[in-house]
Amino acid sequence: MKKIMMGDEAVARGAYEYGITFAAAYPGTPSTEIIENIAKYKEIYSEWAPNEKVAVEAAIGASIAGARSLAAMKHVGLNVAADPLFTFAYTGVNGGCVIVTADDPGMHSSQNEQDNRYYAKFAKIPMLEPSDSQECKDFVGYALDISEKYDTPVLLRLTTRVSHGKGVVELGERQNVEMKPYKKDIPKYVMVPANAQKRHVVVEERLKALRQLSEEISINRIEWNDREIGIITSGISYLYVKEVFGDEVSILKLGMTYPLPSELIKKFAEGVKKLYVVEELEPYIEEYVKSLGIKVIGKEILPIVGELNPGIIRKAIKGEELEHISVDTKVPGRPPMLCAGCPHRGVFYVLKKKRVPVLGDIGCYTLGAAPPLEAIDTCVCMGASISGSHGFQKANEHKGRKQKIFSVIGDSTFFHSGITGLIDIVYNKGNAVPIILDNRITAMTGHQHNPGTGKTLMGEEAPEIDIAKLSEAIGVKRVRVVDPFNLKEVENAVDEAMNTDDTMVIVAKGPCALIPPRPQGECRIDQDKCKKCGLCLRIGCPAISKKDGIFSIDPDQCTGCTVCMQVCPFDAIEKVR
């Protein structure tokens, strides 16, 4: 049977077919759909972990127990998971283990454009890179076989176009892989220095064997055609090269990109007159080829920033551009914004009004930095809002500056990596004020459950972690739970925070407007009362607009949250249902 699948969906199918027992992940574009699709296969236990480090550690535990396991994350998630990953490279596996990183060239939904191919080299573990959906499924099988044969975790690297592109996948039956027996092995699994020193030697010996595998494995292959031009490539770039050149040029297609195959590369280079490397982001392959003393053309003609596409490759290598039609029309910009009825809007409106520094975090609420709200000062990484606000406040305090510092963080992000920052504030007697925007879901990545929602990935009822009680248990002296749709309530809590030296947390608890059942209601503007002052536009609600001097509310978008009513000083906005 054949089926059209996204790359992420095909990885999930591979997990099913090749006998994986345990899978864990933290959601993040473009990797989210991997675990969501794995959850459809009841033969696999799957879960959302609080963060990527926990996901990898849980997968390590399952592997040591003897099960085949998988952990999935977006590229920046591997930064969080790097600590256990590097040591797991030393311990090796029992059951096979695959770590999936979905990189995001072009930063479609990310704060940086890092190239995670270097993680494989850094950790000294093998890496596979599929080019299409069929390979996404198949490479899970290759990865598990390599993992168990060579006693190593394996990195499976996807990119956005591979993860979200669709292709035909031939389906197979599930392999009934029995769990391996667990045997206590302290020298192998307990990485105190004396044992780790010995395991490092094992890692280096293993790397020699993996280099030989890279020379022989079928997913590294030469496609001989005309030998005037030869192109070394991998991943999605291979499909771009095939689209541009078809069978006009010779290609070395690399499916295993760490370790890279020295002899195969030399053989290919000797067989062509002019050699190119086509790869996205960093010159990872190019640098290795040059280290072999081979002359090659790469980043001097291809960009190091952003995604590649067939047009870029065609122009760089062939010097050609396809004919295209230009339309002399200025398309209006459509920047992202908080949804109508978003519970975060009122909080940002109040914070901007108070003119206080606000350190932001990763989530929908990062849009609080966009006009007209412009409430957020920073966005670095998951959890950095709380930790950063503490450092900001302490630096001010040490130099005699009097200024209250706030941070905003979502519920899922708080569970991910905000708790330790809050502990830092309590332990070091800080008084920066975290505002935890608890919208009852992991919204930005597509409404995944988290430890505060009361549901697991597999749909089971689960304990609901109470953020207010958790904050109190950590030692926060003042915890205020507010309704973010009630501006007066939010403002009172912010004023209290600005006038106390106690450690304080504000929990703004209101559901995402897109959680079913969606809120019902509608506000409208009484044109007789409207003074056309424009204050209602300052909350940045997409349902409110101004055209030909008239302010109006789109009833199809409005959720009746009433934030605009509270902002209007002339009572010109009313709720009609």
C-alpha cells in the first residue's frame, strides 16, 4: 500500500514499522507532527515531555531498559537536550535510539538558523539526512539498525521542507521487535570520570567503524551522468539539484552525513571535471571536502543565509534564470498578530501603559512586541524571560537604579524552563515580577497539551499542575491569579507588584480564544457615541478597524472579550450578545 505523507508523518510511520516502543518530544515547528502522528499508533507509548532534555533522558531510559526509542524536537530543542545527548554518546544504547532534530533554514518559526549537522560531529554520533518522505520512513529503520549494531544513539536530521513536504510512501508491516534484556552494567552506564575515560576510547574506536560504514552504506551513492560537472549534496538540496539538472550532471547523494565518506568523496571528485557542493546554511560538507585537499566550489556562489531553492541553484551554477512574470502591484503587509479574543492582549495593554521593562519569551505572546502593543523588550530562548528579568533587576539594584522589572512567559514555557528561573529569584532574594500567561494550552505550535492542561498526548486524563500553588511551594510570598480580560484586575495586580519588595508572581489565567468551544459574543461600536479618538486601535485587535474615518468591529472575528469596551473612555462600545 502507498500513501501520501508529510516527512514528519513518515518518520512516525517509520517508528511504527521498525518496532519503536517509546517516543517523547516537546512541540516545536517543524518537528511537532512527528510525535502527534506517533500517538496514533497505540503499539507505541508516546508522551509530551516538559522539555527536550527530559524527552531525551526518558528515551535514554527506555533504551537502557532494552526498548527501541525515539525523541523528537526542533533544532533549538537540541541545545536544551545536548547535556544528556553528549553523555549518551559515551554510554551507548541497549535498545536502538533515534534522536530527531528538525532544523529550520529560513527561520520560518524560529529565533535562529543554527545548523545542527555540527552536533553529530561534536557528539561523535552518526547522522542520517533524508531527502523526501519515503526516506524519512526508511531512514528510521537504518538509524535503529546502526544504533544497535554500533552501540550508539543516531541523529536523524530533517529540515522544514523535508518535514512538511509531502510525498508517496510505501507502507510496510510493523516489525515485532522484542525488548532486549536489561543487564546491570556499571562501567557502561555510570559515567563517573573513571568509567567515562574508558568509554571515550570506545567512542573513538566506534567512530573508526562508522567511517567505514559511511563508505559502504547504500544511502551514500554516486549517480554517474555527464562528468563535466559533479555535485555533492544531501537532504532537500538533493531534490533541488535533481529538479534543476535532472540527469545532466553527476551527483554524490549523501544520506549518511556523519561520518562523511572520505574515499567515496575522493572517488567522485576524481571522476568529474568541476566539483560543487550544494547545501543549505553552513559549509559543513564543503569544509570537509576541502580538508581532503579537493578543489570545490560552494559558498562563494551559494548563500549561507536562508533556504535554497531551484532558482538559486540554477542561477549560481548554470547562470540561468527562468522567465517569470512581474506584477507591478504593492501587496499590503500581513504581519502576524494576536488573535481576536486572545487573553494576552489585556496584559500587554496594561504593561505598555505602565512603561516598565518587560522581558519576553518564546510563544504566541512574543507578538506583544509588535505594534501597537510594543510591550516586550526582549526574546532570547525558552525560559530566558524570568532568568533575564532577575539579572536585569539585580544589575539595577547593585548600581542603585530604582526600577521594577517584569517578565512574561506562557504556561507551557514555564513548565519547560521557567521554573528554575523562578527558583533563582526566590533563592537570591530578587523581586522581578514574572507574569505567567496561562492560556491553558501550548498554543503557538498547534494546541498541544502540557502539564497544566489535565490531558496527556494520548488523550488520557492527567493531574493538572497548579501554577499558583507551584509558585507558592517554591517560596513566592505573593501570588495573584487574575482574569486577563479584566483590565482593572490586571492593573491592580501590576500596581501591587510595582509597590512591593516581596517576591511576587502574577498568573493571568484565561483560555486561548481558539480552544473549543470557542467563546461566543460580539461587541459593536455605537457610531453616535464614538469620538473617533482611536484608543480602541491601541489594543491591536484584528477585529477592530478604521476605514474612511469610521471605526468598526468585525462581528465574524469578535469573541466578545470586552477588552475594547474597557479601553473606550466614552462608553461607545457595547456587547450585543
